Amino acid sequence: MKARKIHAIDLFCGVGGLSFGLKGSGIDIVAGYDIDNSCRSTFEVNIGAPFVTGDIREVTGAELLKRYPKTGLRLLAGCAPCQPFSRHMRGADTSADAKWSLLDEFSRLVTEVRPHLVTMENVPGLSRTGVFRRFTSTLAILGYSVRYRSCYGPHFGLAQHRRRLVLVASALGELEPLQNQQWDRFPTVRDVIGNLPPIGAGQQSPTDPLHKARMLTDINVRRIQASKPGGTWHDWPEELLAECHKRETGSTFQSVYGRMTWDEPAPTITTQAYNFGTGRFGHPEQDRALTLREAALLQGFPLTYKFGESAKRVEFLSIGKHIGNAVPPPLGWAVGDHFIKHISQ
């Protein structure tokens, strides 16, 4: 028997990383919702579905149900902003952060819509929180088969040491756990960005506006020249050390001002991956930080993905934020493929 078509609404969709992966697996994207209207153009150009600007707390299940086709299966995805649960927020008082409530809002919409399938992605630390336990309990009460696990990016074809919590749930019967994909070896930085044309700090490719590197100060040029792939600032002569490195607390930040290694996956791509001083984001051999295109490729976006860039205007801050906050498309593809196999059984 032919499986029914899956139609998805992507809440907190950003620029469409999850939607692009789901779409690539064969799932129809009905719409994306996000409070950040700056994501609209990128989402609509690449996904080909409407982008709805709005606060999820004001969205109703009835509104979502009107968007789904009357036939087929409904998938609701909700990858809420992860800052309150991130390891970078350890020790901070996040109890009053409104983002803690967004998972409860997603739970409310699942209850109102009763989709056949549900997925969410977040940082692994979320699984240890009360709000996550409350969410999974609600799904179980509603009759969903729920599976969640920490997923390591390279196991899913992502050339990045990224770990994410991925939840999948089904109202259509027992759901198997999401499985790692089989690889002869993990994809590497070289595999993903090794063929891009070389450029210097402050330069831009004439054929790809997004392949643009930020300018470096004179001292940061000297620092990256003294950096070894996979090394730390301990490799530098003392005159290049920043004041923070000389303090006792500086010893805990080993990866800042570091170069990546060609034949390993990249570190976790953040919203600041174009900055040499915010992580191990130095190019393995060129004396500069990652370009925005390289960051997007390492995040799993294809070379053809458009981020609203133009030859005359490339906004590092906004595009870097869009890339770093995105769900890696390979994870979205794996989730979509998992659901398609599930409904075919």
C-alpha cells in the first residue's frame, strides 16, 4: 500500500535548515513560523513555502490546522531557541527567561493540533530539565510513541563535532529509535570546504558573495600565523597573548583563537563562526577566519543555499546568526527519512 504524504509545519523555522532537510527526504513543507522576520526571504527562496512572522505564544492550533491539507499526514516540528538550556549558560539564572516557556507553547500546540508526527531538536542539556520531562509526559498521555536521543553530527553526515538532542514521536504506532547512519569514515573539514577558492582576510570571492572573510587586526594576523591546526594559543610567543590568557581563568578557554584541522570534523559552528577570536574558527591553512559560506557548508547547507547576500552587501552579524542558529539540514533529512520509513511499515 502506498504511504500517505507527510505535510509539515516548522515552528521556530529560522532560515529553514530543518525544513530543507525534511523537504529533501520527501516531506512537503506547508509553512514556517518564526518571530524573526529577517529570516523570511531566505526561508521562502530556499524552501518554497510561506513564512509566517509571529510570536508562537499567539499562534493557535486552529490556525495551524487551516494550513494543513485535508489529506495526508500532519507533522509538527518545533525547535525552540536553545539558549536557556545551553552549556554556555551554566551557572546563569535563566529561571525568568521567557524562552523557557516556548517548549510549553509547543506542547500546547501539539495538544490542540494532534499531529500524526512530532519532532524537535535542541541542545542535549534540555533532556535534564523539568520542562522537557513535562513535554514528553504530555506526548505520552496523548498516546504518542516517543523516542529521543543525543545525536552526534558526524554520525549523520555532518562534518562538525556537534551534539544535538533530537526527539521524534508518532501517533501511528510504535516508533523505532533514530539510528546513526553508516559511514566508512566521518566527513571532514577538507571534504566540505577544501575545494573553495583561497581568499585572504577582508577579501571576497568575485563569484560567491558569501565567500567573504572578515578583516583581521594586525595582532590577530600575527596570532593566526603563529597558530597550528588543532593547536591552542599556548603555541604563541608571549608577546601575542591576550590579557585574558595571562589570567588563571584564561587557561580554560583553549580553543579560542584556534585553527581547525583539515582531516577532522569542524568544531560546533556558532553564530560567531566568522570571528577568529570566538572559537577554533581559523582556516586550517589560510591566515583568516571562516567565511560565511564555509560556515554554512560546515553547518550542512548546500553551496546553492541563498542567505539574502548580494555582491555589495554581506552582513556578517545577521547571516552569521542565521547560520549558527539553524538546525543542520542533514539532521532534518535523517528525521524525515525516519518518519517516511515508519509510515511505510
